[in-house]
Amino acid sequence: MSEVFRVDVSSSRLSDVERAKILADPGFGRFFSDHMSIVHWDTDNGWHEACVTELRPFTIHPACTILHYAQGVFEGLKAYGRADGSVWLFRPLLNAHRFRQSAARLALPQLSDNLFLSSLISLVQVDRAWVPTDDRECSLYLRPFMFGAEEGLTVRPSQRVTYAVIASPSGPYFPAGANGMWQWVGRYPRAWEGGTGSAKFGGNYSSNLLAEMEAQEHGCDNVLYLDHDGYVQESGTMNIFIITSDGELVTPSLGTILEGVTRASMLSLAPAHGLAPVERQISFDELKKDCISGKIREIFAVGTGAVVNPIVGFKGPEREFIVADGLPGPQSNALRTHLLDIQYGRRDDPFDWMVEIPSPNRRAAREES
């Protein structure tokens, strides 16, 4: 870790008792640790003033670029506490790469791997006590984000930018477990060729809210998004996978969809489960026909928050059908367990995906030597 973050320890940290109460039932995204990482950028100085400081509100001008032109991107990843007290990140350089891709699409400055990784490690080292250590699929969710901070109403790339990381202790994204979702196939497309669908950009999520409300009105858990030609894109905030009777693990090709870290990991784990990974276009008509015929055995959605969540049926205007027998399948559950076991250190990591966060004492010893 070559980038050095100054540490300003907060004087208003929660007590051990208050923190323990939160960690006993964190939910998802409801509570936040005591500190945040922050770095500033401007056209004259580049990136500067990297520090870990107390978590506090931003003070921004009413004409701030992010408020008017939505010039901002974000990421999401987790720090996993293990039984031996160590803390690990899962494939953080993939998040760093995607963050740069998203920033480039939104005309924001590039953040190096070293600066991105240092911002995560420095924050977790200071707020290590916020990493859950039990065995309930809990973790410390990390949210890096960047936004245009310039004051002014001219439509142009912001000349000043703020990058920050906040941390939220989190339980399972679906507290009831991976019991299977019903997906609503509605009328709102998520992305299109040449758009921002492959960027992790807030506008992609706020524009999905109307479709999510429509899904809930029809008794569904989430949305299956199709493009204008009727090809499958994504499932809300998750990538889609299909397991076929001839042993293929099929997922939509990249281009207009998010390049998910969990998606990439599923493709790598597939051979260990007797599945051949395939990336290609999948039409909804093909998906429906193969579900009804039995060629499709399982469908599931994946993401950092959800991990792996089975899809058991689809609804839409004048259509409704189930996947296989309408229950979560064994192979999606096996893939889910495999991934979680690697993340929590219960299984070997042959891919070297996990990155250990050094304890603050070990870091100080290295710097002194």
C-alpha cells in the first residue's frame, strides 16, 4: 500500500456497547462506522489531501455539479471478518478497474489501483472494530464514491471532485435467506447501446425505481430487464445466470450491462461444478420456451449484496411461468456456498482472490523498518 492516508481519529466514536448493539442486528445499509476516507481532486493539483477522518456530512453549494448534472459514480464491496480475527477484501482490484471505467464514462478523473486500495485498507484499519465477526453472512460493506464538487451551472466536466469511502456493517441482503425470487418482466428498459448501462452510476439506479415499484405492485421481488429487442439484460441490481440441462452456465454478454465482480467469479467457479461457462445474448422468448420445456434447470441472480439468489418464476403482462419445479435449485446453492466459503476462509482460494487487510500494528512495523 504505497499511498499514505493521514488519520484524524474521531473524538465522537460510538462506545463499545453502542457498536455491539448495532452489530447484533445491522440490517443492510442502515448504520455507518465512525470514520470515512476522503481525497480531493482539482485540475491544478490532481489528487491531494488523502485522509481518514470522522464521518460527517458534506457541505456543498446549491449549485454543486452533482446536484444538477448527476456527475458521480460509486462502487460496492465487502470486508470479511474471519474466525482467526483477520479481515479480508474480495477481488478489490476488479472494483478499482470498474470504478475507473465508470468514471471515464461520466468524464471524471481516474483513480489509481494504489489510491483506491489504500482508501479501503486505511479506513478498515481505523474502523476494524466495526467488522462483524459472527457467522451470519455479515460483513463490513464498503461504498467508494466520487462526485463533481464544482460550484456553477455550466454544463461541463467538474473542475473539482471529491472521492470518499464510507463503511456500513451489514447482514444478509435478503434476511429471510435465498428462498427464491419472482421477477417482473415489465415495460421499462434499463440500458441501451451507447448509454450508461455498463457504468455504476446513480442515475441507472434511480431510473429503475419506477420499475421496482411496478414489480412490487404485482407481487414480485425484483425486475428482469430486457433491451428493446427483447434480450435479457439484468435483474435489478444483479447479473443473471441460467443453468441448462446440457450443463451450461449461461449469462448475458457484456456491453450494456454492469461487469459484475460476482458475475466474473461465477464464470470461474463453474467448471468445479461440472458447468461450462457461456456468455451470449439470451432472448426472453428463448428463456420462456426453455423454462417451459425443462431445458432450463435453474436461474439465479448474483451481486455483491445478494451473493447468489435463485429465481423461481416470472410474471409480466399476459405471462406467468415457473423455473423447473418453482423451487431453488441445488447447483445455484452449491455455487453460493462455494463463493461464501472462499470469502470467509472456510475453503481454499486457488484463484488468490482474497486480499488480507494488515492489522494497524503490522503496518506500523513495516513503515518503521
